[in-house]
Amino acid sequence: MSKNSNTDAEDILNELESQVQELEKQVEEPKTVEEPKTVEEPKTVEEPKTVEEPKTVEEPKTVEEPKTVEEPKTRSTIPIGKKPIMTYVNSTLTQLSSLPVVTIRARGKSITTAVDVSQFILKRMNSVGYEISDVRIFSESLTSNDGKNRNVSSIEIDVRRT
């Protein structure tokens, strides 16, 4: 049994390492795809057009749009649910390719999955250089289907590039 379990473990590790290599390739690709330069260039072109035709209608729209675009760039949250762990690792690494800090958030039974995701990123991606910058543990009061208030444990783990 020990030989089979060792080979099973080795098979799992080999599979995870191949998935990590695929993730590293995917992490590099969004850097070239997501560039805020395309958002900034039309602003300078559209502003003279809005001044000539409807001044009052489009000026607030051009002011509001950059604010909503810039807020998610500072921090992104990955909510943990019941999907496989690699799904959350993929989305976290994708967000980390373009953002400095990503928050992994979970409630209740999903807390263990959130810890596993953060540890997978730290341990398997040593060459890339990620670290946990902050961990917040708290309880949320939620109303259940039967109308009772319940306290649910929650965790937020901030992962950032070093």
C-alpha cells in the first residue's frame, strides 16, 4: 500500500506541477492584453467632441467612468465557494498578474479551501515571489432561511507580489 500511495502522491504532485506551469504561462499573457492605455486614449479624443455637441450630458459620464475603472485596480476579491481548488488558484494568479494585492475571501466551511489556495500560491510559486500581507478573521451575522440570526465565521487573506 505504501508503494501505491507514494506513486499516487507523486502522480498528483506531477499533475499539480504541470498545472502550475500552465498557470505561469496564462499569468504572463494577460499582461499584454490588459492595458489601460486603450481606455485613456479615447478620453482625449472624445472630450473635444462632447464639448462641441452636448456639453452637460457627456462630461459627467467621462468623469464617472475612470473612477469606476480605477477602484478595482487597487484590490480585487476572490470569493471562495465549492469549486475545485485549482479554479481559485487560477483566478487569483490571473488577478495578481495585473494587480498588486488580491484578497481571498471565504465563509464557513470554505475557509479551509481559502487557506489551501493561499498556501498553494505561496509554496508552489516560490520563484514568482508572492506573500501574505494581511489576514482578517471575523464573524458575520446572517439571517438564515428560517428567519434566525446566525453568526458565520469569515476570513480574508491578502496575497501580494513581493
